[in-house]
Amino acid sequence: MAYRTEDIIKALEETHGMIYLAANALGCSPHTIYRRAEKNAHVQDVIDSYRGKLIDKAELKLEQAVMNGEPWAVTLTLKSLGKNRGYVERQEVTGADGKPMNIRWVDVEGDTD
């Protein structure tokens, strides 16, 4: 069965961009919606818009939790948003602009150490 782009967009809007719920409402596979989004920029824009709004709402809740002094929220914020300030559990070392590092080994002959 062919699904019209308009119907896919309507289902996505009704489910706030939730692909699996939209697919269920349409009676199709989620992969049908993923494939349509690859081919149709407007479908992808609808998905992206709802995902962006969801992330913004989550960030507002995170900010509230940080302001309330919730330790988990402070830790999460520092490990994610603050990682460029060094708040990480591990650091990756790369070359300039994230490119691979060039390492050159030099053997020193006659070294007595």
C-alpha cells in the first residue's frame, strides 16, 4: 500500500514526531516513514522540529534540576555541556582540529639509559 506524504505528515504531527507511533496509526512500518523522510525534506523537517522541541523541554527541566541543586543534574550538565571545560571522565587526544595525530619515534643510538 502506498502512503501519501500528507498522511504521513499528519500522523507525525498527531504523535509529535514519534515515528513508531505514527507508523502504528497509519498501519505501516516505521521504515516506511524513515524512507519517506530520506526522500522528502518536509517529512524530515516535521520530525526534526518535534525532536528539537522535545530536547528544548528536557533542557528546561535539566536547568530547573541544576538550579535546585540536584547532584545528578549538575553532574550530567558538566559531563555533557561542560566537557569543553574539562569536565569529562576520559579525554581523547587528537591532532589539530580533531585530525589524527602524527607520532614519530626516534631511536637514539648510543643511549646508555
